[in-house]
Amino acid sequence: MKRHSFATRGESVWVDAGRIATKPALKSDLETDVCVVGAGIAGMSTAYKVAKAGLRVVVLDDGRIGGGQTECTTAHLSNMLDRRYVQIEAWRGAEIAALAAGSHTAAIQEIETIAAQEQIDCDFRRVNGYLFAPPGESTDVLDRELAAILRTGAIAATPQDRVPWPDFNTGPCLLIPQQGQFHPLKYLKGLAAAIKKTGGKFYGKSHVTKIKGGSPAFITTEQGAVVTAKHVVVATNSPVNDWVTIHTKQAPYMTYVVGGRIPKQAVPEALYWDTADPYHYVRLQDDPGSPDHAILIVGGEDHKTGQADDGEERFMRLQEWAEERFPSLEAISYHWSGQVMESIDGLGFIGHNPLDEDNVYIATGDSGLGMTHGTIAGIMISDMILGHSNVWRDVYDPARTPISTATEFLKENLNVALQYAKWLIPGEVPHIEELPPGHGAVVQRGLSKCAVYRDAQGQLTELSAVCPHLQCAVAWNPAESTWDCPCHGSRFDPQGKVLNGPANQDLAPWKEG
């Protein structure tokens, strides 16, 4: 097979058929019932639910609908958790594990129901899921997980001799029926149309700089426009309104994806996951250019954000992993990466923002299941706003810090502490002259660090390397051409514009002294 070059930033498989045009910016003050900050799956699901209940809704976003991490998903709709139910049970008990299973099962059903009711053509379909161990590793983990799955009472699973791949014998696996898949941007486009019919409003290029809860809440944009609302929902992947509390209980990870054409008959359509660490995940998506082919999507190779610079090697390892198992895979057509927020117990943080006013809500900590966690957020937060009870509140309470996850809490926060020690390490290149076009690096300037980017024409951009969130030093990400914070996952473009929270402002221009 021809080797793919991963030297340039790639776009996800969803973009070709589903990218949504950016809405105009908010230019004047307005008043509403609910203001949603962030137009990804969580924000749009919440906006849809409250709009259908008759409330006025305004959605604000820096860019376009679905243009953040939702665009980077592989869109697995699954009730199988990354951390495994056997681990959730150990950390939080059988009752919480059962409720978590039920919530993700309900989220898949919610997407299926909404797609049918609103007549959204988003390629939704039910598929089987298969969980298997890597070659040469014990399958005991499958036995333990099967027992834990069945104890939830919300998921059916059966052991099988192998995954139904004709060219690679995985050995024993678990079959989990009634999983799902869809095209996430087509789905969000349908939600947007349904919300618009209720009078809901959308504004792009409207960076929110300040969120103040209370009766009422005030949401201020970079242009100076103010939204006055009874409720505000912050659905920005990583909350931009929470300075510390949530960010000590979750960690940012980059995950990598490749996709290539494959004959449809070569692989049964299903969701596939192995138990490696980090694990691999596989699914198929219709190829719009050929009815006889599908796009095989393979993801994995995760690492802490800002703590690795070998993205091209990780893409290549995914390609090699896929080639070994799917020999009919054609040349890789897509490659991209995304960021997931891993909570300390594998379950999201959804509900009232800790230490904030009661009318401020957050949705974060997707732990690799952003599509279902985001849909759960839509159900839960709309219930809270409407005054309805919800049995999942304790499962996803953002104020929780389970004692049983103390080891995970300490491990992740020790990792963060170690990143601050990088201030004592010399810059990545001793001289700017060594920096090639299209690359960035952190350069030592006295006691400070400067983030330097050289564009294709040789023009330099010099920025402070200090993340404006909590003063960690950023690192260059060559796979995505971004500056990434290794502490809490803030990300910036080559010119320093903030792309992802918790930072809510750009990297500062470099100043001598």
C-alpha cells in the first residue's frame, strides 16, 4: 500500500458533506430565556430540548455550528464506556454503573427519535458493537467486563469466538447489539433547522469573554454585545467559565484518526473496539463518491495534550494497524486529530457549575463518548432548566469528587504540576534561524519563553508562551499546527488565537523584558 504523508493538517471525513456555514456575529444586545455558549453536540442538543419546550433560545459560538470538537469525532453512538463498567463499579458502585449504562442507552435512542421526528437525513443506523483484546493479551478482561455489563441490566452482551473480520482473527470477543452511528454534522444541521423553526437564534464569530450568573445572567461577547438570560449553558468542550474546580478533575487527551476507502463487502458494518491502552476504535461510513465502497475510520494512539510531538508517527502506526487487519483497505484519504476531556471516573460533568450561580450549567468530561455524553447533557440540563427531576443527576454531578478515585485525581494533578517544571528547561530550539517554514517552537528569551511560528513565506509570529489560563508554557503541535497547553488542554492557532478552552483569551504578543 502507498504510504500516506501526514505532514499537513487533515480534515475529518464529515467535512466534505456536512460543513455548516458560519452564522453572522451578534452585534447588539438582546434578551432571552436560555443562552447556550458553544454550538457542538452538547450545546445544540440542549438548545433543541428547551426550544421544543417553548423557551426562547440564543446560541453563541466562536465559529460555525459543529465546528469544534464535534467535527473531530468518529461518531460512535455507544453505551460501552472507555473506562469499562467493571472499573465504574469499583469506583462508584453498581447503582451508578447501571444508571450510566441506562443514560447512554437512552442517548442513542434520543438521537434516533429526534432524527425520525425532525426527518433529519443523518445516516443514522443501528449496528452491532464488538469488544476484543489485542493479540497475545489475556481475554480475562472480557469475562470481567461481560459480568459487569450484565449487572447493569441496561445492556445486552454475549461472548463470541471472534470478531467477524474475514482477514484477521481477533480471538474471543463480546457482541453488544443496538449500538448506533450517524453523520454528526448532518444531525446538527437538522437540529439547527428545528431550533430555528421555534424562533431560536444562532450567532457565529461571537467569542464570549464574560459569563456572569444570577437573576438574570449576563453573557458578554468580544464585540461588546450582551445577552441577558434566565439561564446560561456553557458547552465549550472544556468550560471557559470555570477557572480551577473542574479542571482538576479531568485531563485533556489528543486522539488520532485515519480513514480510507474499502470495498463494502470487506468488513461488516459495526462498531469495533479493542482493550489496548490506548485502545483502538473502528467504524464504517458511507463513501459519497462510490456506492460500492465505504470509508473505514480507525482511531487511537491517544496521549496527553501538549505532551507529545510525534503526530505523524501516530498516524502511521494507525495506518499500519489497519493494514494488518484490513488488507483490502485502499490509500488513506483522511487523517485528523481531536481532543477529549477524560474525567477522573470516566463519566461526564453535567449540571450546575460548582461554586457558581444556580442558573449556570456546564457540560464537559466526555471521556471519549462525546456524542452520547453531549446528548445526555441535552436531556439533563433541559430537565434542570424546566424544573423536571432526572435520575442521572448524581451520576454526572459536576461537584462530585469520589473518594475512590483519589489515586486518579492525584496522578493527573501530579502530571500537571510537572508541566510547570518545564519553565526550568531550555527552549526547543536555541536559535530562531533553525526554525523551518510552517513550524513553531518555544525559544528561551532570558528567564521567559517565546512561542515563535514561521509561516510558509518565512514571516515570523512571536508570542508569549504563557497560557492565559493558569500560566503553563504551551508546546507546538506539528500534527495540527497549534500551540497546545500541556496542563489543561487550551489550544491556540499559529498566530495565538484561542481555539479551545479553558483559556478564554489569545496568547499575548511577545514583549521584550
